[in-house]
Amino acid sequence: MPYFSIETNSVIKKESKQALLKKATVFIAVMLGKPESFVMVSIQSESDLVFGGSHQTAAFVQLKSIGLPKDRCAEFSDKICGFIHQEMKIPKERIYIDFTDINGTMFGWNGKTF
């Protein structure tokens, strides 16, 4: 049930956003070894976002997943920053990532919890 969210002050055209959503879905599924059918991705562009007092392009990213391995978050950070830099041209040093390991009993889907 991974949820991957990117909030950025960058401008992303609608057609580019659709392609990026698909790429991000595959990227997260492969990185976490989870089925693509359970990955949810959202992208909010043109957000009012300032990082370090600057309006230069930046991103706030969230990765939430049941059983997110804490010992791999540094590795995931490197991969996520690389993906966002490659796909969105946002400098790696202007990306913050919030990792959250979710207890399956506290996350619902299809009328039940995991």
C-alpha cells in the first residue's frame, strides 16, 4: 500500500504530469518490491513552497508504506532524490523526504484494514 506524494513549486504541464505519475508508480513499486497495483502516487505542482527562504524549485516528498524498512531509508532517499532530479530537474539539496512506516491495522482499504 505504498503512498508516494510529491509537492513542488515547479510548473508541470498536465500531459507531463500524467507520464510522471506512471513513471513514479513503477519506480516506487520496483524500489520497494511491492505490486504496482497497490501503489498510490500524487503530485501537487505550483504549490506555494519556499525552501531556505528561496522560491527556487524545491519539493517536499512523502513515502508512506506498511513495513517500510528503517534501515533502508538512506538508500531510498538517494534513489528518490535521483528520480526527482532526473525527472523534474529539482536539485537534490532542495528536496525533503518524510518517510513513514504505517501499522497495517491503522490503514484501511476495501472496507477493511491491512
